Amino acid sequence: MVTSKELKKKAYQKSYQKKYYPAHKDKIAKQMKDNYRENVDKRIHYAKVYKKEKNMEREYDRPIKNIIRNKILEQINFRKFKNILTLETKDYLFTKELPDKKVYVFELDKTRFSEMQKKKPKNVILNYGNVSDFSEYDMDVDCIYLDFCCTYTTAKEVIYTLKNKIANSKLFVVTFCTWDEKKKPNGDYQFELISNLQNLLGINFKVIFGQGYRDKQHSTMVTIIMENPNGI
């Protein structure tokens, strides 16, 4: 049944098409063009951001990345860890494989945080802020996995802020980017990273796994899984 409100709306649309639009079509066309010009930069910007985010998300779900993720999962499950601190993708690619673990996740981007809230698994404690904020929490975790999209130099401050939490954890896993298109992933660079981390944190880590690999988004990436012999 058609309501009176719908009838009025249809009558208005018919009147607009017959009278107002023909009389003002040039003005309307100009307004539409002006609006397009004013907002074209915004459209280009948001299109680039959307494309970049989609590409970055795909980079986390690739064969080499999945192999490394499985290596980390193997170590966590073998050691029967109960709680983990990590950074995550919007689809929780890592956490969804650990339904029986308590996982603390931090996200600094407000829009991304809101999206992640909607998809959050039950075992995840999602926090808005920098992962370094966990240094203020009155708790420790068995494993810390920080998948950085930046170099060691950029991530150094965050790692140092978490120094006490890392010292009390049993497993410390990091991924860094070199941003160097010419440098190939090799043992020398991994050795340099391990040495830097040991000096920064004052921990003589036992290296369990190290893997360098190339990706389209971040050039050379390096992931290192380290056991802390002094972890609680």
C-alpha cells in the first residue's frame, strides 16, 4: 500500500522534472562540475589509501609470509604458551590460529581500530594505542611478536620501551624491513639485527629461526624467532 508520504514524494519528483530542472539545468550542471573539481583531490587521495591498504593486507597473506607465521605458531603451541602480545592484520590472520590463547593486540590507527573491533575474536583483548603502551600494564606475556612495517632503527624506541616485558617473556619474535631495493636478504644482515637487539635489551637470545625474504610492498624483510633463556 502506497502511503501519503510516498505519494507526496513522487508528486514532488514529477514537478521537479517538469518545471525546476529544465529552468535551472545549466546552474545545476555548473554546481556538479564545481563540486567534482573541488573534491577530485580527495577522491584521488582516498583511492590511493584504499589501494595501499588492500595491497598491504594481501602482503600478509602470501605463501612465504604464511610459512613464517606457521613457524611462529609451531613454537607457541609446542611450548604451550597461554598469552601473547602482538600486532595484527584487520582479518586477524595470526590470532585466529590461536583460539585457546589470550592475545593482546594494539592498533594506533583509529579507523583501522574501529574495523578491527567488528571482527575481533573472543580471545583477543584489543587496545587502542601504540604497542609500547603495554609497558604500563601490570602483567607479562609468554610471547611477544612484533611484525613491524619499518626498519630496526625506526622500531628501536618501541622495542626499548617494552624492554622489561620482553625480558620476562619466553619468546621474542620480530619482523623488520630494510627499505633497500638492492640489498638481498642474507645471514650477515640477520646477524647484525640479532646483535643490535641483544645489545639494546641486554639479553643473550638463542636464535631458533631466521628468514629473509622479498616482497613487493616493503622490499627486503627479515623475521627472527628468539628464545629468551631468562624468561619467566
